[in-house]
Amino acid sequence: MADIRAFRGTFYNPQVVQDLSRTVAPPYDVIDEKQRNSLLARSPYNIVRLILPQKESRRAFWNSSAALYRAWKMGEVLTADSGRCIYIYRQTFDLPDGRTMSRTGVLALLRCRDFASGEVLPHEKTFPRTRVERLNLLRSCRANFSQIFTVFRDESEEVGGFIEEASSTDASMAFRDEEGIRHDVWRMEEGEQTRRLADILGDKKLIIADGHHRYETALAYSKEDAGAAGIDRPSAYASVALFRSEDPGLTILPVHRLLRRVKMPLHEIRRRLERYFDIETIQRDITERRGVFAQRLESAGRTAFIMITREGADLLVLRDGVDLGSILDGPESARWKVLDVSVLHALVIGEGMEVDAGEAAENGDLTFTPWESTVMSALQEGTAEAAFLVRSTSMDEIWEIAEGGERMPHKSSYFYPKLPSGLIIYDHGNALS
């Protein structure tokens, strides 16, 4: 049974920070240098000053982050809630197709346990280098600046009832951020109701949707601090957001791939790919209007990709009869081998281009984005020589892989929108007092 509990959140003091849209930030791993500079300019109290180095060259930034975090608390820029709570949190947002959606979840603490316990499961691979950096930040600041995004099944609507009741009143915090996403937070003060909710959530199996590095970092830190006295030691917990798998606003965008350099001629790549794919050139001038590619992928009705270079765009459709189980080496299951991203990494990027996708992702030669506009800009500006548009991963696929004890390739899913950093901070110094 998972250990879920209330905590005393730390917030920006409304007497110091009147506009939260200027102080919250996206998760650290989706902030590029241009956006980091924009966030730094937005406010002297923007949370990016704690979660990323203020200058690209300064890698041991966690020491200055800790000093700045202490200064913000001493100056009451950040203040703790009056009591322990479970928080209800809603995001309302527009999808790329123009539809307005919302999703509502629960913010609480989760005791960190190994994945072998089966209480919380990963669904995709992580990068060791990133875990080291995040662990240094946690050691220095002793705080979680954002929540780990988790998903659970709620077929009987037990948790949905709590959410509906709690969110029927005026929110204690409400604002719209710079991207137009509305954030609403409600407080459920610790008591009988929060204990019942925690017990119900404790019986649920959780999947990490986003924040694998943060969970693995929190778990490593909890083991380092295992000698601390008391079962309620703050280091044993991580701050999580729990969303229902059935929530219609649970949105997963595709994660497209950008390859910095291509080391062989395009005609040779096509020749290699023809062994597995039917190839159709669908656009020769990539400066033409955008927005048609996603429709072509969906209309293919099977595993398909769009490979784009400065020479144009090709639709790659996996041929009937290709036996992925025998072609893709490795111990992974049949369900893993038929995933779109598995096929892309092994057959297109691996065999077609002779690039190890995992290695290229680790060293930065393979990058990821959910935005087609970013793909096209990178190709036109020359920061990438090839790109691959993919279909989105489904929640059913994520459950199947996670419950089967496997992990998808890196960056297989993009849960949209991201959870903001700086909304509710889990400060180990006062959250459980």
C-alpha cells in the first residue's frame, strides 16, 4: 500500500509576489537557453533561479541555489501554509487543435519506495547524467520545487468524488500563466476527509507520467538519509501530483525527434529503409504551409513516420508482413517491439541511418519536441539535418509497458501541459511540522 499524506506547502507570499505568472516556470528539462533568459528577466523571484544555473557555464549551480532559497525564505518571499493539507489542482488549457480542456488532480506527498515494490512504476528510460545534477540540487536545498506527475486508475470514481466536492468552492489560488494556461488550487486541510482520500489513493497503483528523473533522485536521496530518526523524516517523501487515467483532459502529445547530423546521403538512407517501409514523398519544399503532417500520419492507419530533411518530407509506412519480433534484437516483449518509438529507433534511426538513438540522445545529438513548428524551424535554420514526426503514445500502451515491468525508449510521451515549477514547494524543513 502506497503511503500518501498531507503536507504544509510553501508558496510565494502574495504580499511580495502579486503575479504568479511571473514566478512559476516549466520543468527544468524543457527550458532551453532562450527561455531561461526570458524567465530570469521576468522576475527577480522566478523559480528558474533555483532550478537551473543562471549562466550556462556554471554547472555547480546548486550551491548558489541553496543560498538564494534560504534568502527568499528569510525575506518572506516564500512562506509556509498555515497547516498540513492535500491540495486539489486544476489546469485549464487549449490544445494545438483549438479545443479547451481541463484536468484535475491531487497534490500530496508519496513515500519513496523502489520500483520493485510495485506501488509506483516507471514507463520510460532516464539519463544518468541528469539524475546526478538533480540529486546535487536536492541535497543542497532540501526541497522539491515541483511535483512528480503520476497517473492512477479510478474506475469507480472514488477519487473523482473527492475532487468534485473540493473544487466546488472558490479556489485559494488562481492565475493564468504566460502560455495562457489557467491554474486553480484548493486546500483540503488535514482531517478525516484527507485521511480517507489518502487511504483510497494508497490502494492505487501509480505510473510516473512525467518526472522520472525527479522520482529516482528523491528515492536516491531518501536512501542516503535513511539513518535519520523517525518514520516521518521528510527525505522519505516526494511531492507528487496524482491524476486519474480516466480524466478526459489527460492529454498526451507526440514527441518528435530531431537529429543534429546525418552521416550518409539521403538516397542511401531511403534504399536501406525500403526493406521495411513503403516510402512516399509528400512534400519537396519544407517552407510550404505546416499542419498537414499529423493528418497524414493518422490516416496511415498503422505504424508510420514522416522523415523530414531540407530536401523534403517522406511518409514511411511499415510494410505488411514485417516481423518486428524477429528483426528487433533484445529481450524486450512483443508489445514493446511494436511501439512506434521502438520501431523508429531500431529500424529508421538505427538501421536506416546507422545511429544509436540512445547514445545520440545521451550526448545531445538526438533531441525531442512535441511541436511541429519547432521541427520545421530547426531544419530551416540548420540546427538539425533530419527530423522524424511520430504519432502520440496512448495511455493504454503506457499501462501495458509499465505493468509488464518494462520501460519505453527515452521521451516516448509528452503529457501536456507540463506541471509548473514553483507552484507549491515541498520544503523538507517545515512541511511535516
